[in-house]
Amino acid sequence: MRSIILILLFIGTSTTYSQQCNFTLKGNIIDFHDGKPLVDASIVVIKDGNILKSTTSDSKGKYLIKGLCIGKVELYVSHTECNSKTIPLEIKGNTTRKISLEHHLENLNEIVITGEKREQGISKATSVQTLKTADIEQFSDASIGDALKEISGVSSLNTGSTIVKPIIQGLNSSRILIITNNVRLQDQEWGIEHAPNVDLNTADRLTVIKGSGALQYGGDAIGGVVLAKPKALATKDTVFGKTILSGSSNGRGGSVSSSVDKGFNNGIGLRVQGTYKRFGDFRAPDYFLTNTGTEQKAASFNFGINKFLYGAELYYSYYDTEIGILQAADLGNVTDLIRAINSPVPEIIEDFSFDIGLPRQEVKHHLIKLNSYLRLKRLGKLGFQYSFQFNDRQEFDNRSFIDDDIPVVDLELTTHNLDLLLEVNNLDNAKISTGVSAIYQENFADPTTGVRRVIPDYEKYGLGVFGGIAHDVTDDLLIDIGARVDYTRIDAQKFYRGTFFDDRGYNIDFADIIVEQVGSQILVNPVFDYTTFSATLGLAYNINETLDLQLNYGLASRPPNPSELFSEGLNQASVAFELGDLRIEEETSNKIALTLKGSLFNGRLNFNVTPYINLINDYIVLQPSEDGVITTSRGAFQEFEYIQNDARLVGFDVDATYDYNDYFQFKTSFSYLRGDDTEAERPIINIPPANWFNTISYNNKKLNNLSLQLKSEAVFEQTRFPDNNFIARTVVNNEFVDELVDVSTPPPGYHLLHFNSSIQFNLSKLTKLELGFAVDNIFNTNYRQYLNRFRFFADELGRNFKLRIKLNY
């Protein structure tokens, strides 16, 4: 009996103890970034879905909750300016718990509302313009260069109708950085006839930085930076997709692009995307452009996890394109060139065909990226990224006594990049970013082509260190300062013709790089080291509620590219023999830009005016040589060589929109640029002429989101150009005749009208169908562009009817 009583007493005592609910939970709630206390944060204790206790933090961020029982609970912590957080916790007695929350959420929302969101690494005092998803989708069957022309100050350098390179305020190729999914594109961008290997449909938005205000990506952005940014991966349990079908009358082809996203509640997301494009011969208003068809296949895959404290992403993309080159531009000598220039229509016009013959380009590009980030308490965000790129370029041409399936150019470019970035955001009214980037690149020029290799084998090493700070001096004034130092080494192996090597004086100036002499050829091993410095200084001032002023100074430097150093051979696309120079040195730009942005008449009128001046020391330009013409086994060709002179670029861009009412809007943009070689005292070649775009839009959300647009495109004649004409000896009636070859005079200006429309239908709660119809060059106008390298041989494209079907699901 006594034993039973003792057992009952023990059980009762244990039960009484287990049911004690007099324990406390205390601690403090702080900002994750700077460790400062958060006032009036809410703390709720939840047990089995029921609220047990709640309180708020005091002026020092401290909190205290009494009367808690032993057991497992959940804490729901929230703050008006933070991301809420749920924390599992076990109460074993009196407990102390420090809690950190992600602050600054309210500030981020303010940025989104005003439309001034900036991409990572971009100075807030730099002129930036963005194309959003709806604008990009209108060009789903075109190229990134075509889409970017919608932005003022951006034009294009064309080789026919399918090879399009962006020009930002007069500068192109190696002076422009193209960033796709946070990776700098490495695809032999130095070639004027090399289009960017990017599938436009992978981008959710395109951002153009007109200058060197993004030192994170490189210090050699003398012209600017293009950011092709995809949509963020889903982080919640969801699945959705998008498919765009397009068809065009001109080229009798089209494209299909589709993507599917899947997200999970644990922060994991993935995306699969693919694009296929196919066009046959395009058509000018009066004739077909023979052998201008194109085929493109592209695919990408994203997989990542996005948590508050950490995240990682794996990305792979594949781009494969085959491009036909206008057959009438495939010339053998100067006699053919003169005859083609003097002919009002191309020398070769055939019936429409989907066949892609000779000449043509075939390019394949692989990109793999692995990146991760980690948030550090009271410091900021640390990011790491590795990327690998492989670019395989082959160019084919008609060849005598040799298999046409053997390319005349076969280049393989392999690139490895490492990037480390630290963003410090625990400072009052300031943000610091700093990082290191490294590159190793190898170019292999296949010697089995049987043609002298224009670009040799080389290895490239690079290391860059950068840092910057953005400081809010007052509520209305921001100062942004950044600097970057880059070291680059190029180690090349190249064969020179002995006579050429001696004629250029290389046997004296570069005697130490000679490895051996093989017959009439000299093998050399040039090794060049470059150290370049870049910087940016920007001021952003809020004049009043409707006016903002930005002032930016950018110093950018770039080492010469392989084409400028080593070129020695025939460039078939330009019908020219191009020569590099081993003596070419770094190019340095000093650019000042002023941007005035305003909103008047209660927000109905919005405008942006940006004047700028860009002074470039040792500007590298390709110009006709003093010899004029060179004779090769293929015939006689005009000879060009790279030289360096100081240059001055002065211009301005203007954008404005005016909302007449809720339905009608007027948009206008105008760009003007003057470029001068200040040493030779003459205009610079390939400066875009002044252009003026005007668009009248009608939008009615109540009527199935109906949109109608009529766009006017006016391009003025370029009246300032260098005289690059030359005298060539040609054969006329079996006699040699010296004839002036005019390769300088620009074509007349032109005016085009375009129409675009779309309408949406809700097929279900989750499925939307959008139909689009457009007409380019409504009046089938004959015209030629000054910045199209094939303007000597054929007109630009004629009228084009386009149908677009988009399905969101």
C-alpha cells in the first residue's frame, strides 16, 4: 500500500511540473544588415495553429513574453518594413532568442513603384534605358540588335538583313559589353560581321547603359553595356509557361519560342526554354535577295534555389545559327566591286528559296554558369560565379579546286571566367560594392582550312579588381564613385609572310618575338601586357518633385583586340584585305553625360534629355591604306589597315511621351551624333546619321487590352563622312582602265511607316491568348542604310506582314 501511494505522489509531482507555464521568452529583434534594433516588430507564439501569446519590440528592439509552457512552438515575427519570418522553437525553460529580419523592403517597393529599379552593379547616376517584356516579344523572331534600336541613341551596324550588331552612341563591337544572364558574352565580338550569339527570347528585359557606369562587368565599356536579364526563377509552388508563334511574309518564315517554369515552396525553381527560327530568301521591294535565308536553334535550362540567407543557380544555354550571305556581295575582285556598285540591282537575282548556299556562316555557342550567394550578418551579400563559354565559328565561301564544305575560316574560342562580388549594405545612407574577376581564354584557328588564318592562335589572361560606393549625401543628392584596374596578357602564335614582316618594320621593332623561319614564312610569338584603369563619378540630384538631374563622368580603357593586332588577310564579307598592327596600344575614353528627366502636367508629359561628349585618346579605326589595292590569288582588293588617332564624339538623345487621355499616347525620340578624327581633321567613318522616331498609340484595357500603334521612322542623310574613295585599275573592253571607286558617299535619307497591333483573350482563369498583327515598311519603300555593309549591292527589305500568337498558361 505504501508503494502505491509513493508511485501516485511521484506521478502527480511529475504531472504538476510538466504543466508549469511560467517560463519566459526574451531577446531582441535586429536588422540583418547592420544589427540595429527594429522598433514595433510583432512577435506571435503559435502552438498547433493556435495563437498563445503575442507582443511587440520596444524602442531598443527588445521583447519579453511570459507564461509559456514547455514544448514546441512557432514564432511568427513581422515588421512593416521587413520580410516576415516563421521560426520553429522548443521551450525547455526560460529562453533567450535573438531574431534578425531583412530590412529595407519598403525602400525596394518604392523603387519598383516609381519605375527606377536598377540592375545590380549599375551606377544610379548613369543614363539607363530599358525594354520590358512586352516590347521584346514584338521582336521574338528577330535579333537582339533589332530590338535595341527601339532605344534612343542605339542604332545598328548591319551585314545584310540578318547580321545585326548594336551601336551605342556611335560605338560598336569590342567597345560594347553584352551581358546575358549576368555573364559577359565572349563570341569574337571584334568582327564587324559577327552578330551577338544571344537568343532574344531568353530575356525578360533589355537594359542599355550608355557609358561605363557598370564597372562590375568590365572597365572597357567605352561605348556602353547591354544587359539581357531573364525573369527570376519561381520560388513558390507553381507551374506556368509561355509560347510565342510568329510568321512573316518577307522571308516566308517565322519562329516558335516556348518556356515552362516550375517552382517549389522550398525556394527551388527551374525553367526550360527553347526557340526555333527559319526564314528563306528575304525580299527588297523589287527583287529577292538571293541566299539570305537563316536558321536558328536555341535552348536554355535554369535550375536554382533562392533562400533569404543563401542561394545558387545552374544555367546552360545553346545557340546554333546558320546565316546565308547575300550572293551578290560575294565578289572576286575590284572589277566585280565596281560593276556591283554601278548596278541599280544585284548582279545575282534568283527565285525564292529556303536553301542556304555559299557564302554562309555557321556558329555554335555554349554557355554554362554556376553562381551562388550568401548573406552575411551585419555586412551584406557575398556572391561567387564561374562561367564557361565555347564559341565555334565557321565561314564558308566558293573555293576553286577545294571542297566547298571545308570552311575558309574556322575559329574555336574557349573562355573561363571567375567572379567574386561583395555588396556591403550595413552603412547609413551608403552602399559599397567590390569584387575581383578573372578570365582565361584560348583561341584556336584551324590550319586545315587551307587559307591564311586572319586571326592566329592565342591565349588571353586577365585579372580585374573593382570597387565603388553610392552615398546619399542628402535626401535629394546622391554621389556614386567607382574605380577598376585590369591586367591583360595576350600570348599569340602567328605566321607572317617574310616580305610583309620586313616591309612593316617588324624585323627591327619585334626581332625578339621571332621563333623560327619556315620557308618564306616567319613564326613569331608576340606577348603583350596591358594594365588599364577605369573610373566613374556620378551625381544624381532631385531638383523638385518633377525634375531630376544626373551628371556622370566615365573613364574607360580597353586593350586592342586580336583583330586590331593580328589581322592579315581577306575579309570576304567586306570585300577588303585587312591589316592589323602589332604597335596598336590601349584606347582610353573620357566621357561626360548630363541627363535631365522630368514629369509635367500631372504626369501626362514625361521626358528625358541627354547631351554628351566622348573624348577618346588613341581611337582605333580601320581605314584605307596608302597602297590602296592589294593583289592576291583571289584577285585585287582594297586594302584597309588599323590605325590610332584621337577622336571626339558629341551628341544628344531626346525621349518624350505625352498621354492625351486614358487611351491615346504620343511618343517621340530623336538622336544626333557628330564624330571627328581630331588628328586627321576629318569625320569618322560609320557614324550613325540623325534619326527621329514618332509613335501614336491607342490602348483600351476594357476592350480586351486592345493596342494599336502607328510608327514613323525618319533617318536623315549622313552628310559628314571621310573620303575613302580610291583609284583602281580594272578591265573594260579588254583594256586596263583606271577608275574611281566610290565607297564613301552615303545613300539618301528615308522615311518609313510601320503598324503594330495586339488584342488579348482570357481563355480561362490561368490561360491568356494574345493575337498580334504588324506591318513593317507599309508603303514598300526603296531605301538603303548607311550602316549596312551591303548597301552597295542591294536595297533594304520591302514590306513585311507579321502575325504573332502568344499563349500564357
